[in-house]
Amino acid sequence: MTPEIFQNLRHIVTYLGNKLKLFDSEASKNGRPLAIKKEDALTFALYQHRSTRGTKISVYRDYVKTLKCSYNTFVVSVNRYALLALHILFCLMRMYRADAHLIKLIDATDIPVCLNKNAKHHRTVRGLAGWGHSGKGFYFGLKLTLCRDVEGRWLSFFLSPPRTNDRRLFKKVADNMNGIFVGDAGYVSKELEKEMYIEGKRIALIKPRKKMRKLATAFQNAIYDTRFRIEFDFRNLKLFHGLENHFVRSLNGAFANIIFSMLSFVLA
């Protein structure tokens, strides 16, 4: 157990909650008190994604003596405040946009919700998840499209089924922002480049496919070479912040896991 991580996260969550005025009491003076306070529920969720704990039950066992509630109450409380975590994430990204670097990176990654062999019987995210294809092969799950600047600030993201048009998602995450937007060969489209272009304000630089005969300046090649940074974000999200979790048992739990993992990464 690592209480230092928990205390540091508690301090960060309390600071952000007070600054954004998120922790006003939900219960009336005569009402029933909350089993777990908002700030505690958020801290437990982030603790799971920042420590070596892979599931909520392992977090519950760490603090079962201090929680004084059932495991079911603990899970419901943590999942309930995923929307609060999403609000914090949106506020942070809105703040980062004000100081964002001119060069912005856009890419997508897969979020499998189960093993391929179990896809036929998967029910938790059925109706939203679907079959998709990534560099690692076919998967059953969702797709996360992310926009960040070269200095590491997250600016926007979009969660969608795997077969959603990539070019449409590119425009969605770049909406209401200016700068140089860099994408990989999967976004190659003359129409996209025309729609993104605003003279003196916004341009899309899409890396051409290997078979395409297209000249590029040294400046463009230098910008293309920054794309690895967003791929490192996806790698760290999955390896160290628990973006992929095949053990969720409800739709609320599935989306709570994704939101808390992203907030954990942004606050790292």
C-alpha cells in the first residue's frame, strides 16, 4: 500500500474541487449524510489508476477499515462521480487551450473492452462498442481520438465507436481552435485539408502515405517527427493509468474507468 500517493491525490482533488466549487454538500441539513464524500470518491478512483491496483476491489481492501461501507456502496459512489471527474477534465483542457502551443497533434487509439474471443458474448458496452482495426489487428471496443499540443497539454478528445469516420473526428477535436494540426496518413484527404484551412489561422498537415509522391519541406518533416509524442501518451495511458480494463461489469463502470484514467494521466 502506498499512502503517500493517496495523500498527494487527496490534496490535488481538494484544491481543484474548491477552486471549481464542486464540493458543495448534496444532502440537506436533515438529510442522510453521504457514505463517501465526493472528494474521497474521486481520490479513491484516481488512486486506483495511479497505483498498482488494477481493480476497485483491491482499493476497497486497502481502506476497508476506514471506509465503513459495503463494497457495493463503494463502487456505486466511485462510478457516480465520474461526471464530476469529466467536468474537472474539461475545465483543465479549457484552461490549457489559452496557453496552447501553435503545433497541435491529433491521433486515435483503440480501447478494447474485452478479448476478441469473448466479443460475441460481451454485453456491458454492447450497442456502443464494435469491431475495429488498429496497428495491432482487430479489436472489439471503442476509439479515443485525442488532440494535444507538442508541450503535452491535452486540449480535447472524442470517444466513439471504432468505425466512425476518422476525418470527421479530426474536425471535431480541432473545432474552435487555431494552429498547425498534425495527423498521420490515416487522415489523408484533400477535402479535410480544405475544410480545416483558415488563412493565417489554421492549417492541417497530414503526413502522406509512403507510396504517395508528395514533396515536403524540412520544416514540415520536423513537424511530422513530433507525432511520436501523442503515441507515447496512448502508451502511458494503457500501461500505467489503466485505460484498458476488461473487468468492468456495468456501462457506468466502463466509462468511469476511461474518464478516471484520463484524469489520472492529466494530473500526473
